[in-house]
Amino acid sequence: MENTKNVKPALWGKKILALAKANPIVVLLAIVSIFVGFFVDNFFSWGNLGNLISNTAIRFIIALGVSGCLITKGTDLSAGRQVGLAACLAGVLVQRGDYTGRLWKAVPEMNMWLVFLIVIAVGIVIGLINGLIIAKLKVPPFIATLGTQTIIYGICLVFTDAQPIGGFQKIYIQLITGRIGSATNKGFYLPYLLFVAIFFGVIFWFIYNKTCHGKYMYAIGGNEVAAEVSGVNTSRTIIRIYATAGFMYAVAGYLLAAKSGGSSASMGMGYELEAIAGCTIGGVSTTGGIGTVSGILVGVLVFELLKIVLQFLGVNPYYNYVVQGVVIVVAVALDIRKYIAEK
């Protein structure tokens, strides 16, 4: 009996140690966060928790879109600009009819749900274009999405005239930025965005683990030629992945505009790098064929926690980009080393 009791803690110890070795960045940032929490006022507060949840929710939705591209050895550098375009389009269409600064005065005040459908449709079309360029024209994902990134940004600048967009309908902001619990940041509350993120997380978990599309996606990431030989329609699967990504960016942009209370053409800049970093930190391999929804959530959460830690430490905001860049490089380097070791 004594030997059995001693074996279980030993096994748990080995599992924890293996987990720490596999996710050193996650462990390091978790330790730093705990340290900051004990020595910096208001870090452990409901307001900070709610802010972390809201930021993580939107980034998680973007990362879910990017994850399918990464799992199939691709990428999507247009993700941030697609989010920005969706935010601007939603912002223009949900402006109040009596707002003097309306961008499109000829367009009547529109229902927020109709606007949502329009934004989603545009996002899917852009995703389909990315998928077709990659799957049919055989343009490398890096080049294809780099090109569409620039095109989308240009389109956004043209139709917004590079002007900030505000004057949103109150119901649009109130519904998306609503919460369950305390009306102030001093008491416990849960933002509605949390439940939106959970909903999409569950959907993607089901797709990745219980559908043929998920199996095909991992097969393509593991070996695209072998997947095609075994009967997988790789072109159709890749197109579907990028169309789904476009859908997710549109959702994120629609939510982001309401959360921010305004939008502009610069919104979403660099979000694709944050999403890729979150995915990589969470175990989505840049070499393809590996990645889980739970890992993506952890990676995005840790990356958002890093930004909040830097803010509470009073680090110059300009240095945030330096630190985030280092984390991205280290995460990818560790992933490559892991791949080489396994090979």
C-alpha cells in the first residue's frame, strides 16, 4: 500500500515536470504574473480580471481563425487587417441616424444584426479569395496573405477616408460590452464576450476532433502529399479553412468595434502576429499537423497576461513590442527545436 501511495505522487510529479518542459514560456509567464500580483496593487482585482477576459476573448476568436492555417503549414498575415476592415465596416453601418459625423449619410440607420450578417459575408468572401489563391494558384500562404493584407488595408483607407468612426447605436455597444454580475469594476462580473468565446471554442473543438474536416486538416499539416494520395481533397479543405478564418476575423472585428466604442483603419494592426504567437505558445506547431483548441486558449491568455503585467510594472509602452517580439521568436524557436528533436 505504501509503495502504491508513493508511486502516484511520483507519476504526478513527472507529468508536471514534463508539462513544464513542454511549455516553458507558459510556466515562466505564470510565475511572473503571480509575483507581480503579490507586489503590485490592484493586479488581483475583479476589474483587471474582467479586462483580461474581454481582451482574451476577442484575441482567442482571431487565433482560432489563424490556427487552421498554421496547422496546415500555412499562415494568414491578413488577419489583423481583416479584423480592422470588419470593425470599420460595422462601425460605419451601425452609426446613429442623428449622428452629425456620419460617414455614409445616404445610408439609413441599420439594424445591428443585419450589419453583423453583412460583415460576416464580407469576411467569408475575403477568406475564400485567400483560399483560392493558395489552393488553386499555388501561391505560398505567406505571399498570398501578405498581398491581401495590403489590399484590404488600402480598401479600408479608401472607404473610411482614413477618418475615425464613432457615434454607434447604444444597443450595439451595450449588448456586446454587457456583463453578468457587478455593474462596477469593484465586484465580481463576467463579460458577455466570455460566453461568445466559449461558444466558438466549443464549436472549433468539435470541428477539430469530431469531424472529417478536422481529420483532413491535421492530415494535410502532417503530409499534404500523403493526404492527397489517401483521397483527401486538399484544395477544398484549404479553401474551407481560409473561408472559416475570414468568418472568425469578421466576428472579432464586429465585437472589437463595440468594445472599443469606435473604429479606424489602423484598428487590428499587428493582431495577426499576436494570434500566431498565442497559437505557437499554446502548442500549435509551425511545422504543421499539431494543435488543440485548449492549447490555443492558454497561449492567447498567457500572451494577454504578459501585456497586462508589463502595463502594471509601468514599462514604457514602446518596449511592449520588443518584449512581445522576443516572446514570438522564442516560442517559434522552441517549437522548431522540439520538431527537430522528435524527428
